Amino acid sequence: EIVWTFETGAPVFSSPVPMMPSPSDHRRKLVFGCHDGHLYCLDLEARSLAWRTRLASAVYSSVDLSPGEEGGTLVCVSTFGHLYLISRTGAVLSQADLPGHVFSSPVYLTDSVIVGCRDNFLYSFSV
């Protein structure tokens, strides 16, 4: 039985990732990328859009969250090779460009982000 749905207007290949509540925001949220070039954050309790951030191209990969108690920063990549650090409120904090398309999901480590690129390299970025 389907309990609820949310329409994006374009296909969703990105696996949804839960964003745990923080001391300043106690609501449960879910973050995912979309072919329409947006990163979406849904408020699971209200079953509605919390925020949507426009990126440079489609997002096929999943998002990852920074380690730590608050999981304060999201990392995502768009298919045209742009890596983004995004706040819990959807603000783009920084961006880095890769030399090729990206379809892999980035991973957050303690002080770096690692992602694979279509140019046959794995890249590590300091954060």
C-alpha cells in the first residue's frame, strides 16, 4: 500500500538519504537528487518539500552527509562533473569541478570527500 508520494517532474535515480534531526531542527528529513537538476529535501513528518536547490545539471548519484552529531553538510555531484557542499538548509557552500562526467556517489570521510569520475580517476577533496 502506497502511503504518500512526491512528484518531482523528472526521473529520480538517486537513492534517498535520511537527514537526521539536529539540535536546531528536530524534524526528520529525506534528501535526494533528480534528473531535473535539483537537490530535494522532504520533511517526512509534513510529507512536503522542505527545500529545493538548483544545480548545474542532473543528479544521478546519492548524497552523503558529513560525519558528526549534526551531519551539518551534504555532499552531492551533478552529472556534468560539479561537486557541491550544501548546508542542511539547501544553501550551496562551495563547489569544485571535475574534468569529466560523474555518475558515482560521493562519500564523506572525516576531512575529505571522495568521488569517482568518468575520466578513469578517483578524486579526493579536502573539506
